[in-house]
Amino acid sequence: MKKVVSEISGVVFSLPWLVAKDNGLFEAEGIDMEFVKAIRTGPVEHTENPEDVNPVLGHVAFDQ
């Protein structure tokens, strides 16, 4: 069985992968799937300009 390690960054983006693992889809294809949590980089500075936002970095919730 091939071992694959993948980073998860949040339920919204990782949900399809987590559901696939829970339903045994990776195992059925011969893949031993392991998920590790993303390393948070800290809060992103506030900006009004959407061009200044780095989509790769973590962001705080809208209500904060």
C-alpha cells in the first residue's frame, strides 16, 4: 500500500478528502492516506485592498 501524507488547512477546503478517507476510498485504491494539520503562520494584517491579500496564508474569521 502506498503511503501519502497531505496537509489539511480547514474543514471547508478539506472536507471532500476527509469524507473520502472516512468512506474508505483511498484504501480501496491502495493508498494509505494520512492528513496533518497546516502550520498556522499567525494573523494577517488588515487591508482594504484585496490585491494585498496572500491567498496562501491563514486568515482570521470575518467576525473578528
